[in-house]
Amino acid sequence: MKVVELNEMKLVGLRVVCPGDQYVNEIPKASLVLKERLNEINDVVRPIRLIGAFFVGDFSEEEDGYWVCVEVNTSIQIPEGMVSVVVPKQKYAVIRHNGSYSDIRNTYEKLHHWIEENKLERLQKSWHLEISDEWGHKEINNIEVDLYDTIK
């Protein structure tokens, strides 16, 4: 586990909104669709890097959901049916998750405990990220993803 600061990121991709227990199924489906449509997105920084963005709490309808995206240099042209998001420069506590998508909550619990032990403050009303260089697979039982929990 470590603390990192990331610069502002412009993201383009698909927004997933569904009941909470369905994200485990819907996010992998959306990543497959995004991978198939990647050629429609201009100016992609790293085509192999998938970035999931979300807010921890349910603050408003606009903040509800999960954004399955790639980073772009400019988000001027957004393909039909896609969305763009700008994540500001932020500081994160980071942990790598290796395993099934359904076990990701356990990894988050470890990260949250580490944040608390190190007397850091989580910022729930900020973009949180999940970044992976392995995506677009139907296999959800063996994923490798870095979890970025926003901190003060």
C-alpha cells in the first residue's frame, strides 16, 4: 500500500448505473463494450489502460454509478452513447487487488484499515479510481487492478 498523487485526467467511456449488487456483473460487460468501441475514441493516452471512476457515497443522481473509461488528451469529441469526466488532481491511497471481482470488497477493507491506521482521511465525495492494464476479458474470477481511494 502506498500514497500517490495523480494529475488531472480526462476520461471518456461508458457510465454504468444499476442496483448495487449488479455492478459485479455489469462493469465487466461495459468494459467489453468499451474495448470493442475503443477505435471510436480519439486521442487515447494508453489504449491498454482501463480506468473505472466512481463516488463512494450516493450523493446525487449525477454522481451515482460507475464510469468505465480510458484516459484521453482532449475530450472534445465524445462518441455517441459515451460520456466524458474530468478527474481533478488528487491524492490517493493505493492497493493492488489480485483475484476475483467479487472479492474486491475484502481488498478495499484492507486499504481502508491501512488508511485509518496511518491517520489519513478518506474523501468520499471525490472521484475514486480503479486502474487496470488487463481488461475487456470475460473472466472476472482473476483480475488485477490497482484501487485508488481518494484521501486528504
